[in-house]
Amino acid sequence: MKDHSSGGQGHRNIGCAIFCNPSKLTVMSSKRVHLKDFAPLSNCRSHEFYVDVQSKSNTMVMMLVKIIATNQTLVIANTHLFWNPEREDIKTAQVCSVGLALTHFCESCGYSKEDLPPLILCGDFNGTPSRAMNDFGSQRSALFELLMNGALPMDHPDHPDKFHVLVRDRPVCPRLGDLRIDWTLQNIFDGLQFKRYAPLFTTKTDDFQGWIDHIW
């Protein structure tokens, strides 16, 4: 399924695609969503943060497929999060959107929150596994904390409530509270079989290099 748009707003969409071999997989359902439509903003107390999250047209595509050889069903998803390293608060909200959108998709396919199907999630998350704290150690990034634990406490440095940023000269504190999703995932390179293949970086520019593209 290819994510593309035409017309006056086409340039605002961040493209994602999933390609599959029809001799191996049967596509049972598919959907493309904008992450902003699933952002955890129902109790947001910051107009600036609300507007900033809603202005981003990052997307995710999802497919419910059946493996022909084994008759097993699973969900495959691909996404591309906001790029700006100065706005980890927006990216954190989008990670939560990913989890919430996946749950909504699975429920629309007949699954319950208590019986979710296996999931493969991949994409350009524009986030590294850890965030530097000081010369003596590091802390797991909000991206990895939320996807691995299914929850992110509001005192995490990259949580929107904790992340200090000025937007249009005004401080942003949306007061979203703890963030939760219905999934707990393992990064494929944490598994013993693939650990030795973990990349040092997936993106390199003149002033940055890091591992920001992930498979879960």
C-alpha cells in the first residue's frame, strides 16, 4: 500500500509505504492514518503544543496480513516521525499516537485490547535508543521507554510535560500526564539472534550521526 497525495495539500504528507509479496502474504485489511489524528491531546492544557502537534502531517500505514505458509495473521506497520531534534516533545506524542492508532486499527479488524495480534513495527523514528544525560551515563529515550514498557511517566525528560521549550516566546506545558499504549515491543536488535547486527548509525550528516531507523 502506497501513501501519496495529490493536489494542493499533497506536499504536506510524509510518505510511507509497505510492499508485500502476494505469493507469501494475503492482505486482509490496510489503512493509512495521520498521527495527529490519534495524538493524546484530549486533556491538553497548552494551545501552542496542541497546534504544533496538529500541524504535523506525519503518517503511518498498517496492514493486517495472513502468512500463507502458516495461516498466521499479524499486523505490519511503517511510520515516519517528525524530524526536529529540538522538539522531542512532539516526537514523543507521535510515538504514543503510533500505539493508539495501531490499537484502533486492530479493533476495527475485530481484535480486542486483551487479544491483540503479533505486530511488526518499523520506520524512521528520528530518535535514538538513548538520550545523553552526562559524562557518566545515559537514559533510555522516550521512544524506547514507551514502546518497550507500554508507558512513559510524565517525569521523563522527553515527556511533553517535562520537556522545556518555548513556542512563540511562551513556555509549553500541556499537562498530558503519564502516556500509555496497549503494546509492549522488543527491538529486533535486542534479540540474541540479531544483536551482533545492531547498526552503529542509520543516518549521517555533517553534524549528526545516529541510529534512528528501527524495527520492532
